[in-house]
Amino acid sequence: MKLTSRSEYALLALLYLARQEADVLVSVDTIAKAQAIPPKFLEQILLTLKRARYLKSSKGQHGGYALGKSADKISLAEVVRLFDGALAPTESVSVYFFEHTPIEKEKSLIRVFKEIRDYVSKKLENTTLADLV
Amino acid sequence: MKLTSRSEYALLALLYLARQEADVLVSVDTIAKAQAIPPKFLEQILLTLKRARYLKSSKGQHGGYALGKSADKISLAEVVRLFDGALAPTESVSVYFFEHTPIEKEKSLIRVFKEIRDYVSKKLENTTLADLV
DNA sequence: TTCGTTTCCTACTAAAATGGTAGATTACTT
DNA sequence: AAGTAATCTACCATTTTAGTAGGAAACGAA
């Protein structure tokens, strides 16, 4: 796993929304300013999060975004997977994003990297936005 | 950390050499065939490993590559860092490859990702080629 | 009913990273 | 001298990354 700016921005935005009162709508520009994120880029990111049901939104004046579910139901693992794919260090040890890679045939290497995958997934699955606010 | 094909091939080649008798020279083509690596690509990779003193070599007939130090002195961490940079999930929590990234200001996120960095580094620093042969 | 506001949607683009290839040169062995 | 194998550097196509641009749709207020 390597965090891209997309997933980092997504986490910042979600964290910001998690700190608001539930269901208060906040506009893209407000979040963008508060967290120093390029606004048009953030727009795309929030839209992705909305389509994946982590956010809800409404348009027009006093519109904006709010969390789509409670903060303790959104884990870091889900957010990172949504933007960056596998949490594992290489796809051949990934559960959800398996692909063939060169080290595949070396059992001893696979074992080490699976242990890393397991640690990372557990850690990020067990950490929710609620844990961080 | 995300493994690239470079670092995966490097690990395969090193592991192959670690399994040979010490100081036996093996040619690029032999390693390439044994581990299914594009030979000219492997050439570059071995050269990088040689410059970093993980391999030694000699030219000409019966030339080739061998480990430059004993297998228990070569950790996976060193190899991965050489080709892929930071072991950390994002540079702002990396010790050797620090750079600014967006999540930097969020202490709670930093804490989680530093724990991951620590686990990964320890695991890969404590695993040597000798552990894998 | 119209105006401003804000989300929604898609296309585009520049730069960097990735995964190699190609070919010439140097050095060693027989 | 011939063959073999490492050394070195340049090149290249594709994919990924990190955004930008601009219009359409919807909502609220006046």
C-alpha cells in the first residue's frame, strides 16, 4: 500500500466532516479551505465518496456534504481501498485485489508479505473515523 | 510501501544467489532463466545491487554474480529501500525518505500510519535472505 | 420565475513513474 | 585473437498521478 494524494485528501475531508455535528451540510469550498485541498480536485474525491455511500449531499444554496453513516462505521481501510486499491505491499498477497506478480512462486517471500498485509488490514479495518476525532 | 517489479525481481535474484554455494559466480542469463526475469532488465537490477555492495561480480568467461556479503547480512528492508524508497505508507511518516504530504497536520492519522511504518520496518529489517533460503 | 449557489459529471492534460529495450564498451578467459 | 559476460547509458511506450476546465442539473431565496 502506498497512499496517494487522493486518499490522503479523502481522509482529511472525512475527518473534517466527522468533527461537525451530524447531518450538518458543509460545502466543498469550506472543506477545501479548512484542509488546504485544491477545490476542484476535492470535488471529484467527495463525489467518489458519495457514490460509495460514505457521504450524503444536497445541491443548491445551503447545500453541501455530510457523513453518510456514523463515524464509527467508516474505517480507514475502506477509504484507502476505494482510492488506492490493495492494502497489501504487492497484489499477489492481496485478498481483494489479487493479481499475479513475480515473487508469487517464492513461498518464503509470500509468507513475510502476507504477515505485513494482515497487520496493515487489521490495523486500518479496526480504526474508524470515530477513533480519530 | 508498494513493491515494484524492480524490487520483486531483485529479491528473486538475491534469493537465487543465496541458495548457491558461497562465491560461486552465476551469469545474468542463468539467473534470468531460473527466475523468469527479462534478462536485460535483470542486468540493470544486478548492477544496482552490485553498486550498493550486495553483490560482487567478475567479467568474461566463467564470470557472473555472487552475493557480496553473507545472506544473513542482507535484509529485505535494505533491498526494498534501494529500489522503491520508503517502507512507510506515506513519505510524511518516513524516517529515511521524509517529505511533506497532506495528512501531515492530522496527528491522529500520523499516529496510525507511524505504527504501520514501525511494524513494516521491523519486520523487513529483521528478515534476511538467510531466513528465507 | 429567475438568480445565485452548489453539487454533479465528464473530458482533458502535464508530469512523473514504471517496466522495460537497445546497443556499444570494457574486461576477463582460453 | 576470439568469445563471453559484465558495464554503462540512452531511449521509449504505457500507465498512473495530480490535478484543471467547463458545462449541466438541482435547489433555495427573493
